[in-house]
Amino acid sequence: MRAIREIGRWAADLLWVFYPELCPGCGRSAARAKTCFCIHCQQQLVLGNMCFSRENEFTERFWGRIPLESGAALYFFQHRSPIQRALHRLKYQGQAHIGIQLGRLLGGHLKRSPLFQSVEAVVPVPLHPDKEQMRGYNQSALVASGISETMGIPILKDALSRLRFSESQTRKRRMDRFDNVEEVFALTRPEAVEGKHILLVDDVLTTGATLEACGRALLKAPNIRLSMATVAIANTKMR
């Protein structure tokens, strides 16, 4: 068995030499490490380190708005940073594999935290079907798939639905974001989440308007416990 593992590692190293994965932050070859980013980009990333604290920068954004078991973001979002470039490539340049990679990283952090040990299923923030068809995939569902794989829990892609095609949140101001997602999401499979500890997943937390709207829809199911996670958390002043 040990010999087989050694052969597998040797084959993986050889494959890496000829077909290296590209760093999503800069487009150069990524270092062989427990991350998809190269060493240079890793040095620029700012880890959130929120998953071990019940009260943190993530959860305080929802105080008085929605009941959360736990919440965490993997990185702090910074302009012109590797995480901004990676998320841009994921959302707008068709590089769907980046979503899986980032989800695996996020899932690895959550898996080590006792606050997320009882999570039973992952629910991604849904896109409207028309928008998903235009983009070719739902980036939040890709992140959720990476988390599902790493944490060994199911992903429920159809538990929530987006009822209307709302405008992008990217360039909207704080209050406009809340207006833009009001009554946009619906719980379509209450039996799938009833009585479970659910992890709601998105790519970036800014004002929390989208996650709050999705969370309120999920909380209509009986006896649900809700946690949230994102790849990055942005400053609330970000437009």
C-alpha cells in the first residue's frame, strides 16, 4: 500500500511538471501547496481567520438582522489583490474551475472549526436561470461544490430559487442592494432543509443583503439552524 502511495505521489509530481495549474490570482504557475495560489500571491492574501470565533467581522454584519449559528469568510477582499482577480476570472472570464478550488480552500478551513462540525448540508445562493444560462454556471454553486467535497456533506442546489432577474449588485450602493433583492428568493424544497444545520454559501460578503434575503427564505423551514460562509468579505463602504 505504501509503495502504491509513493507511485501516486511520483505520478502527481510528474504531471505537475508538464501540466501545472495556473494561479487564479496572477495567471502564473501555482506552487505545490495546500492552496491554489502561487507563493507570490499567497503573500498578498489576507486571511480572515474567522471560523474559530462565533463573533467576528462576518457575523457582526448580521447582528439584529437574522439569527446565525456561525459565519466566516476565508479572505479579506482588497482591490487589485489576488482574491479580486481570482473572483473576477471566476465570474466574468469563464474560469469555472476557480470556484471549485476556492471552495476546497474554504471548506478546509471550516472543517477544522468546531463551530461548523454540525453542518449537514450546503446551499449556494442561486442565480436566476436566465443569468446562469448566460454565464454558463453559478459561481456560488461551484464554491459550494468545493466545500461539499472537502467537508463530506451534500450540496442542495435546488433548495432555494431566485424568482426574478434582478440587476447585478456589483456597482450598487448599500441601501440599493437591499432594495434590489427584496422578495427575490423563495424556499423551493423545505423538506430538504427542515431540522438541519444549513451552510449558506456565496462568493463575497459586502452589505449582506443577498445572504440575508436567502437566509430569511431558508428560515421559513421548521427547526432550521443557519450558518453562512463566503470566500471573501469586503469593506461595507465598497460600491
